[in-house]
Amino acid sequence: EKSLVMCAMEHLRRLRDVTGETSQLLAPVQHKMTVLEQCVSTQPIKVSGTVGFQAPMYSCAPGKAVLAALPEHELDGFFKAVRLKQFTPNTLASRTALDADLAKTRKRGYALDLAEGIEGIHCVGAVITDEYQHPVAAITVMAPAFRLKAANFAETARHVIKAAENIRTKL
């Protein structure tokens, strides 16, 4: 039995070093994403969380990466169990808006959080699946929106997806 955090550490560090931004490993716990570990940005202005912090799955990139990878019946269960709330003007707080966003996430292979959970913070996330393709965790890069802009999403996502794949291989 390998520890998810142990398998992820070197890849979290590498992700932080290559992007210059905070990288985090999160796992779904009771319809929320829980921060298991992070490597904090080296930038003077940085965004970071706290290990143990929980964020609603639908308003953060790692959560949306996990939701996008769920089988349809589990996704339905999630929407039945969770009341969607608006945290910022950008929060996708309806099933219709989230379904459209999750479809985009599946297509491009990564999730985005465009200040949907907290004003001024952008995140790029990718799912980590087990050998049965079931989502068990996600990895994300979080940064101030003024630095992590639309022009950088694809490039950042490449690194995030690679880190997620490397962690999955180690599990």
C-alpha cells in the first residue's frame, strides 16, 4: 500500500518549480476537495492553502477534474447531495453550467477555476485515477489571476497533466 502523498511529493515540487506557482494535491472527501499536501510558490505574491482545508468540488479546478471523471450515476448522486451556491460572480452554480464546463474539461483533459471559488485566484487541475479509471485525487496549480491568465492555461495544464500521470504511475 503506497501513500498518495509520498507518491506525489516529488511531482508537486517539480510542478511548483516549473510553473513558479503553488501546487497542491487534493482528494475528494464527502463532496468536498481536501488539501493533502502543497508546495508553496516561490513568487513574492503567492496564493497558498492549508493542509486539511476543504473546498466545494464544483468551485475549484481539482474538484471539477474529479467530477468530470466520475461515472454518470455518481455525478447524479453528487448533484442530488450538494446544494450549489454562488461564491463569486464566476461560480458555476447551476447543473446546466457545470455540465457544460465538465464536458469541456473531459474534452481538453484538464479543469479550470477562473475565480469561481475565491476572487482573484485562477487554478488549473487534473485528475489522478486508480487502475480502474476511477478518480481518487487531483493535482492543481493555483496562482493570482493577474499571473495565471488564459494565455498560460494550456502550457500550465501540460505540466499539471504530466504530474498527474506521473503520480498515477507511481501508485
